[in-house]
Amino acid sequence: MDSGGELKETRELISNLQSQIKFLETRIQELELENKRLAEIGKGSAYKLTLVPKESVSEVTLNCSVVEADPSRDAHPLLSKIDGLTVVDQMHERDMDSENIDQKGLVIKKECSEGKAVEDQIWLDEMPDLFDASNGMHRRKKNSQMNYADYHLKISHQHTKRYIALKIMYLGQRFYGFASEGNKDPTVESELFKALEKTKLLVGDRKESNYSRCGRTDKGVSSVGQVVALFLRSNLKEIEGWLKSEKMNLEEAYDEKEIDYVKVLNKVLPDDIRVLGWCPIPSNFSARFSCLSREYMYLFWSNSLDISAMGKACNKFIGEHDFRNFCKMDALNVHNYRRQITEFEIVPCSQRVAGNELLAMRIKGSAFLWHQVRCVVAVLFMVGQGLESPDVIDALLDTTKTTRKPQYTMAPELPLVLRSCEFEAVDFMCSSGILVMNEELLMLNY
């Protein structure tokens, strides 16, 4: 190449360098203004920055948080792109080869508090060498460069988790039961998890939440006391991995800074599902296995039934018995059909229409088999109608005499209500006015 060509190339290079210098000067001015604005912003929640390889390379994780910007320090182009993020914690780093640099830049994906994904493109001419954050400082690391083409930067909020129990009321008429198993939809559980995801209360997926339920009510069955337990987001800080409130009483556990789980969930749940309260619980709690007792009520009109005979039959169920003749057999999952009934009575509901009184069978026990309550109620109705005597209960409970379940139709599901689930040292709380609001909503719609 002649000297004229070299001179032309040199001039072009000088021109390009001058343009880049002007760009950088303008950028520095913009960043100084931005840092002044960010200096006024208070501290925010923690972030997790993960450089994720596209080709199955191990992660590079930086633990960061939003802190007050220092106007006296030079701005970092990468940090300015992430709304004032400043690295303050240690970095688990992996050495990068300096020979694989791509000029295409780096895509930043950020999940905002509103749950929307935002992407920014950072070009290589705006990206300095990888800074050394091992001591919390912004010192740039010499001869340390990254293969930006093989990595993208993901930013997600890191939230404190809290293990809590939720008390739930629902009208079961339009649901295919409580549990979301199989392809039938809607279920109460599926609607609950939709609300948890919509409100961003669920941290991770359902498996990571340590979820458990107290009861599995069938299609059409309602509840005013169902209980579930799971990890949800919290506004409080963790202390040694667990929250202090696990060992606190109700007054100590309440914190005004905590998320109002009842209010937040009820805003997005359908009207026929309401959260009545929440309670902090210890790590070994299970909504199913920690339950001391469950209580059901079955509503019915007295009509011409022999209530006295039905009451005598109810008393025969109290105690521990084999209920295989009073349930739907589930040979694959159930091998022990003995259950204990602690209370069983017929009580009035203070409602009467044209001489017909509304009554309820109230049955309480440690646990119940599949369709057990509806089968028991069906036989009691036969006793009330005079089709069977109260002694039929003794015969059906004696599995040596009645070895096979007789054919009879279960009682309808709609009048059945799971009234309460009892636990030790679990006291549910909710913000003031929630119960009144729930009552008004039910009266308005139902």
C-alpha cells in the first residue's frame, strides 16, 4: 500500500477516535446527571445478577443491591444501565479468556417490580473490563475480559420467604373439588395458585413452596375453614434462616411492615373464594399431618324425618371404628380404614320456613376417608325416614358380620361444608374490616 493510502487510513482512524471521544464526553455528562438523581433514591430490595452461558457453562453470580449513588465517583456504564445498581457484595467469579471478545454487545434482561420484563442492549464500547468486586469496590480488574457473545445477564429480585398458613373459605358449587389433580378445571387450588402467581407472592414454583393442604374436599363441597401452608414472599428480614415470628405469639408476630396476605389475595381471587386469615408457622408444620381434628357440617331440612332416631344413630359412630362400609374404597392408597369420631350431633341452624326447620349434622374427627361423611349421612337419612333402625349402624361398623359394603346412594354434595381444621398454637389473623367485607360480598352475590 502506498503512503497516500496509509495517510488516508490514519486520518480516518483519527476521525473515528475523535468521534468516540465526543461520544464518551457526552455519555459521562449524562451519567453524572443520572447519578445525581439516583443519589436521592433510597435503598431498595436485593437483586441477583447471573451471567448465564448460552452453551451450558457454569454460572457467574454477583450478589448486588440498590444503594445510594455517590456523585463524587465515576459512573460505571453497566451500572447506569441498570437503574443505579451498585455492586456491594462479593462475587463468585470464573476466569474468562481474553481472546473471545464479541463486538455485538450484551443484552440485559430485568424483571421489574410490576413483573414486566425489560431488555437493554449494552454495546461493547460502553462496557469496561470486568471490575473486581471481591472487596466490594469498583476497582477494574487488569487483563480480565469476557466473552460477551456467550453470556446474557439476567436480573431478578431476591425476596425473603416466610412459611405461613392460610385459612380459606370457598363455595364449592362450580369447582371440581379443592385439589388441582387431573385435567378437571376449575378447582379451588388452581384458582389459589393463579392468584399467588399474579400477585407475585409465590417464590419459585409450587414444589419449592413446601405446599400442603389440610383437606381434599370433593366436587361441590364448600368450606369455611380449609387450611393450606406454604412459603410466600415477605417484607421482613430473615434471621439465621428463619423468622423470629415462628416462636412469637400472635401480637409479636404481627408487623405493620409485613405483606397483608389476606387483602392482597382477596383482590385477585374470584368472589366464591376468600382468604379469611394467615398465621406464621414453624418449619416442621404440615397442613395435613399437623391437623388435630377436622369438623364437617351437613345442612338439611327436618321435613318429616325422625330426628330423635337419627340422634341415637349418631351416637353409635363416636369412638374408633372401621369405616370401610361408610366410604368409597381406595385400595391403592388406603390400607387402614379405622378412623376416630370424637363428636357427632344434630344441631339447629336458627332458620325455619313454614314449619320446616333447617338443621345440621356436625361431625368431628381426626381424619376422614373418601366420601365418608356423605355415606354416613345417607344411612342416617334412611334411619330418619324409618327405612332402617339405629341398630343398622352397629351392623355396618362390625366388618366381621358385614364383610362387604351394601349398595346405597351417597347423600348430595352441595349441603356439605368443611367447617374447621384444628391445629396446636395456630391463631389466624387478618386486617381489620376483612371479615365484614367478606360477609357483605357473600350477601351481595349469594
